[in-house]
Amino acid sequence: MKKLLLMACLCAVSIVQAQDYKTINVDGTNRQYLEYVPKDLGEKRPLIIALHGNGGHGSYHKGQMKVESVADTAKFVTVFPNGIDRTWDIGGDKDLNFMQALIDEMYRKYKIDRNRVYLTGWSMGGMFTYYAMMKAADTYAAYAPMSGYHFWGGKAESSRPVPILHIHGKDDDVVTVGNLQTELNKWINRNKCNKTAKTTKKYRNASNVNLHIWDKGSDGVEVRYLEIEGMKHAIWNTGFKSIEEIWNFCSRYSLNNEYPEETAPKVTLTSPRPYTTHTVFAPATAVSFPDISLSAEAEDCNGSISKVDFFDGETKIGSCTSEPYECVLTSPQAGKHIIRVIATDNDGETGESSVTIYLNAPESSYRFHDDFTGEEGCLPAGWTTYDGSDMRTGYLEGLSQGARVFQFTGNPHDFDRGLYFRNMTGASRAGYAQYAPDNSVASLRLHPGQYTLTYKICNWNRPQHNSPVDIIVEDRSGQTVVSQKFTPTVNIGNRAHLPFSGTEEQTLTFNIAKDDYYVLTFYADDQEWGDGVIGELTLTAVEYDMSGIDEIRTPDEDCINAVYTLQGIRSDDSQSKGIFIRNRKKYILK
């Protein structure tokens, strides 16, 4: 029954992609795996073994984990094994032996440090991780299961106390969190950790992430639970990557409590978030950006932190000698900023991390679709999507379904890349793509004046009839500035390799009366599987300042019926007052 449950409910099967798989014979069976090895690795470096979910494979899991940037800096090897029949043996020795053979192989090839081998797995891979805690506690220095545990009940029996970082979506509807705390409590008791957790809400400035720590266990081990509200059965990579937390946690542990070359302090910028972007439309003399709050976390495994210094590029902007490590970048100028933080410990050793932020002051136009150039399957920074079930906030990578960026290869095609969004349920306003809402890493500030929004939008999979899209500009309080309904005339056909042409550029003209922050929203049709693909999107400031109105009168009926309404004015409301735009002339409705 347990096996049937696993086969029925765990992650969906995905197609094996061509990758450079290695083969190793274990107990008479050829087993496959992928490896990622940074350049200039050196010897005695750590190893992470990362296990896919049921029905998965190493190449897909490698794409989901995104270990490269962390591994390149920290210098560790990562192995992504393939399970037989895409599953894992959580009742016998078959895969325990496979993992041991991989460790031996990585030692033969790269002279990895056997005392710093770490095991992580997602979904059924997380279940195997818990199984290995019981059966191979002396093989792995620390464990990081994700979205998987023995939800029918397991035993916390191990040959030694084991450090655990568990990552799980609170709304997981495949491996639910209903019994998770019960299982964690078993390991908290086995490790003799504090029974009361230390909880950090909005961990690393992520509004839906809570970190619970049961510390002071035997041999200094901890049990940690990274709880992600609103996330279902997925790997967390929003704002910060799961692999960052996995590495930061696991690298604190070694089987022999020795840490060669790991005496330098570790420091992480917790604010600003990666890819933070502020875009301000204003006359050159009126452009200003908000002050940027900086904060960091730092620790030293063999001493204490003496100071933490903050830099904007090479310019030092602040220093702290005690927690909290915080400072402010005041009056920042337009351009690309590399925010760096350097921690110095009591031995004079240093550790560093950085994030890049962008402060844009367009002379006239800003092309939002230029940000669609990340990896195919990404959700660009600054965008939030919702399809009635899954809410996503960019920057995200490795998305294989749902709202994401497509790359189009058909001949011809009207644009190279486009952002797909959809309404799965048909409920009102249940499917959208939104730029610069409060929960994103982007802001869009508009000075009073006249603007045009030009766009190209297709439908993705509406073979019977095309479905309309509502385009809305509003302030962050939800007050509508202007709205327009557009029905695409082109349907791509549910395949990125199909040709499509004839997409016409549309224009929405509007006025901004108040210097404020604004949000662009594209709503899919209020019907099941209504959708849209944004191929091009450009905002242009036609002119600033509302004082030079060239024509003041009550507009004629034709003008009133135009869809260019401001401040939520309806064309059938004769009592409303406001400004209409038509043919680049401005009219006050009295």
C-alpha cells in the first residue's frame, strides 16, 4: 500500500533530457549519474548528493536545484544520481550501496573530503534522505530533505545525532505537512535539541518564509525547518535558492569536526533582494530613488565576527561591529549597483557576498520585454503571476509548466520570447501577470505627465476562439488609472516551435496626475484556461507635467466612448470629472 501511494502521488514524470551521464556498476547493475564540478576545485572539498523525486531523473533535478553559482564560489562537487525506474529504495540497501559507490568514485576522481559529504533530496528523494539518517548516519555529515519525509511514520534511530534542515511548502498537496512536525519532533528528541523553536518570520526578507530552529542538540547539531507559506509541491528558489540554505547549513558540519580551509567567516546579504530594480520616469531634474536598506547575517565557525563592512561597488558606505549588521545607501544614483558585504573575524580572515540591483531612469522609454532574456522557463524579476492555483514571484528559473517565459523558434515568429500567463479556474481575476506589485523586487514610479503603453499580446492555446486580455494601470493602493480590453487576433497553438505572425502593436495612452508608484497588470479572460503571451511591452513618457493642457472643454460623445479613461472614470458617468486623452489632445471632463 505504501509503495502504491508513492507511485500514485509523488512528482510527475518528466522526459529524460540528453545529458552527459556517467555510469558506474554497483552490485552488478549499471547506474547513471550527473556531476557538477567547479573549475579549480582543489582537493579535500565537500560533496553534495542531490536526489530527484519519484518519476524524476538527475538532469531535471539538476536544472531545478541551480547549484552552479553556489558551487563555483564555495568549491564543492554535486552529484545527481538516477534512481532505478525513477524511484528510490527506502526499505533496503540497493540505493544506500549506490550512494556509497558514488562517494568512493568522487574520492577517486576528485579527492573529495569523506568527512564532508552531505545528502539532500526532493519529494521521494527527501524520504530517502530520512531513510539514510537511520541507516547511514556515519556516512553523511548533514542532511537536507525537501518536500519529503516518512509521512506514514518513521523512526528516529541513528548511530549518532544528525543535523537536519527540512524545506517544505506549507500548502504542499502531494506530500502534505500534516504529520511533518510529528516526524521532526522525533529527531528533535533523538538529537536532544531544545524543545522550543527559535522562529524567524519573513526570513531573509521573504514575506512567506519562516525559519524554525531547534538548537543546542548533542554534538552541536540542530534541526531546522524552512516553512514556505503558499508553496505547493515544489523546490523553493524565489528570492534566494534552496541550495544556498542547504550549503550554508550543511557546511557547518563535518564527521570529524574538522573544517579544512573553512575557517573564514560566512556572510550573507539579506537585504536588498537579488535583482531588485527601481524604475523612475521623471524629468532629469526630478529623478530620485529611495534609500536602499542593507542588512546582512554573519557567523564564524572558529571564532567571532569583528566587523561587517558594506560597499556600493568599491565605495564603503557603512560598518558594524555588532549585530544587527545594517546600514543605508542614501540618495543612490541611476545605474547598476553591486552591493557588497565583507565580514572580518577575530583572526583577520574575511568572507564576502554580493547582490546586484538596478536603478533605472529612462530618458523616454523602458522596454520591459528586455527582461524576458533569462533562461527559458524563467519568470523575470519584478513579475508576479497567478493562475488560480499557483502564485509565483520572480526571479525564478527551471519552470517547466505554468506561467513562464517561452522562447519561440518557429519561422516566422513575431517575437523571440514571451511571458505566458493563464487562468486555470475561470474565476474572475484569477489569472494574471503583474509587474511591480508590493511583493516583487521591482518598483515603477511615474512623474505626472502623459504616457503611452505599447504592447504585443497573443493567445497561447485558444484554438476555438481567442480570449481577451484586460490591461490595467493602477497605483499600489489598487486605484485604477486606466484600463483597456484587448482581444488578440493571433493564437500561437500551444507549441513554442510553431510559426506565428500578424501580431499588431497596440497602444494605450493615459495621464498620471500624482507622482507615485504604479503597477501594470494583465488579466487573462474570466474563463477556464483563458491565457495570454506578452511578447513586447514598452512604456514611454510622451511629456511630463500636467500644467500645459492645450484644450479644455467637455469632450464629445466619441471622445467619451474612447477607452482612455483616468482615475477610474467611466464613459457613462456624466458626473465624473477627470482627464481624457484622444489623439494626443487632453480634455478635462467637467
